[in-house]
Amino acid sequence: MSNQARLQQLIAAGILILALGTGTALSPNGGDWGLHIAILDVGQADAIAIVSPDGDACVIDAGRDAAAGRKLATFLQDASENGVGDLSAVKMGFATHYDADHIGGFDALHEAGVTFGAVYDQGPSLGRRTGEKSAYGKYVSVVGDPNGNLEDDDANEEGIEFVRQRAAYGLHWTVGDAQVQCVTVTGDTKDSAYDIAGLDPSAKDIDENPGSIGLLVTLNDFEFYTAGDQTSHDWKTEPDTEVSVVNSGALGAENDIDVLKVSHHGSDTSTGAEFVKALDPEVAVISSTYAKDKLPKMVSIKQLVGNHALVFITGDGTNPDTHSFTDAKTKEDDGFTPPDGTVVNEAGDVHIIVAQDGSSYRVYASGKWYEFSAVDSQNPHNN
């Protein structure tokens, strides 16, 4: 489809007013949308921006490197990308955990002039290198550290502004009319009976993946869940923090999530069967491309497709030699092939446009629109 034809199609749809190249832009004056969630194509990494029509903005992770950070900055600062205007002053940010593919772009955001009112994370990590060239060190230098990783004198000498805050279950914020709630972090969740102990990175040298910050974003009936590299123990020995947050009741009585950002880039350390069944997502977005970790794994795709979710993969998730998704060599995914129309590979940036009243949402990916209801939905999808 030509750019002109696509432009006419988007104008007719009443939500987007511009489509140039791969970019999309929302009408800043249109009253028919309430939330824009952009899951950016940054390789095997996470970089998510959430924007409201009134100019509130939220960032969840910032990709692996400077290129990812610059891409996120461009989205925030360019009205033709975010649909509102220059959003350099971001209300709040989140670092779900400290792997480089989630925090590596924060310094590039800073260099591009993006500022944060607050940035929430798991707290100090004793197992991370704090040198100025490490991903964690650069992250700390940008957000400041009121929790002991930098000496006060060092912070003063560098002119570092402390915006770093420790996330905790129950903290909540707003992005326009939408609610953002921390439903789990370091294994803590709504009901202490389901907490998983020993995941505080300030206590010892641990893997922060299981304790990733889990965020529930809601706009009336619409619900979006994202949790960094949160883990399951279905196929590998990991704490099952996915199921703990479900069992605790933190996601509500029915656990009905419309859009799931799939944890750990579709790895077989996440996306457990019980978790997927409980959340019953209509849309699942995997932020990954096939690289050294060979993600996403077929077993994760199978869980999602088997539960009737439409799966979007931001990059090319297939093995370049076999042109198929990687079998995790477990009996659960042996020989499975996703049916046609269930997986959108090489989707690029995935834009989720939520109606003002939260009753419906549209997904724009790979040059195509997909429409969904957020009210009493049973995994329908129409493109």
C-alpha cells in the first residue's frame, strides 16, 4: 500500500492522522482515544512508552543500548510519533530489573534531554558492577541513588539529581485517565501468603529476573500487564513469580488481561501454562528478535496461541537457517507449528491505541490494524 493510500485509510479510521514510512501519529486534538502504548522494536530488549492525550508520559525500561534510548527519546519528543507533542518531561519511569537489555538506554535518554519526575526500580543491587562504563553504573549515574550505591559527595560533585525511588507493591500512579499500579516487585505482592522470599537484590548477589516489577495499566475495562523478565517454573528451575501474582489476587478476581507484554522476550523461563490461562490475554507482544539466546521459544508461543491470543513479535523471531521458531526441545512444544494468522512476526513497533472510555482498543503493527473489544472479550481478534 502506498503512503498516500495508507494515510487515507488512517484518516478514515478516525484515530491516526499521519503515516509516514513506519511512523504513526495520533491526532493531538482528537477526543476518541485515551491511551497510547508503544512497545518499540529494539531487538531482544524492552522499551515501552505510555502516553495520554493530555501529555502525561511513562517509560517502562529503555532497551539495551544508546540506539534504543535514542529511539525511545525520538518517540517521546516528536509529536508525529506520540501524537501529542514534546514529552521530554516524563512523569515516571520504571526499570523492571537491571539486565542491560532493560536499562542500557537510560543514559542515552538523558543525553537526549529526557527528564523524569521519578524512576522506580528494585533498589540497590549488590551483584552489579557500579563502574561508570557498566550498564548499571550508567543507569545509577542518570537516576541518582538515594539508597547507598553512590556517596553523597560524589553525587554532589557530579550534579546528579536524585529521582530514583524504590518500587513497592500497591504504589500507583496515573497517566491521564489511566491507572498504573505496581502489583509485584522482588517477590512481594498483594497477599503475603504468596510472596516469594529472597529476591531483594540488596541482600545478596541474585538474579533480579524473578523479582521484576510487574505493572498493571488500566483504563476502565482495558488492562495491560508487563513484568520485565518475570519467571515461571514450568520448564526451568525458577521461582514462579508469574503464578504468585495471580494467586495473590493482585490482578483482580477474574485476572482478565487484554494485552500481555510477554516476559523475558518469549524465553522458556516465563509464560507458564497456568499463568497464561489465568490471564487469558487477547493480544500478546513479544519484544525480541532472534539472536544468541534464540528467542522467542516455540514453547512460549504455543502457550499463547493455544490460549487463543494473537501474538506479535517485534523483530524477526525465526532462526535464519530454518525460518522457524526455536524448539526448546521439551515435549510440550515438540513438533508444534503455529496455525496461520496466529503469529505476526516482524511486527516492528507495536502501537496499542485504547479508546477514550477503555471499551475497545486497536493494535497497529506491521502496517496493519487489528481491532478488539475490552468488554467481556473471549479472545476475539479482527483485522
